[in-house]
Amino acid sequence: MGLLDKLKRKVETTLADSRLEEELIYKHILEEMDSGVLRDGLYAKAMANSNGDEAQAKSLYMKYRLQSVKDAMGGSSYLEYVEKLKLKK
């Protein structure tokens, strides 16, 4: 296996890990929403950008919340982020 093949495999693995992590974050967001937890500022932004369409606002909220979770992770993995949340409680 050449260097280029190894690099390609590393990139593919990293992207796959990223997609799996994103899936876990979306699950976390859905669980938050189902339990009634919403970040008012993000939801207001979603409503403003959806012209009041509730379904579109929920979709936008999830995208905005995904980014806010990634920002809060600060370069950590999602599992490390969840552990930090548990310690804060």
C-alpha cells in the first residue's frame, strides 16, 4: 500500500468518524427537543429565517444547534463533550 493509498484511507476514516459523530449529535438534539429543551436565541433565529414556518424553523433550529454543540465541543470528541456535561450536573 503506497503513501497516497494510506493518506486516502486516513481521510476516508476521518470523514466516516465525523459523520458518525454528527449522527450522535443530531440524536442528542432530537432528545433535547423531545424533552422540551430549546435554546431560545437559536429558536428565535430559526423562526426569523423561516418566515414563521414552524416545520422549517425546527429544521433550521437543528442545524443551528448542531453548530452550537460543535462549537461547545472545542475540538473534543462528542463523547468527551457528553462526559463534561455529565460532570457539570
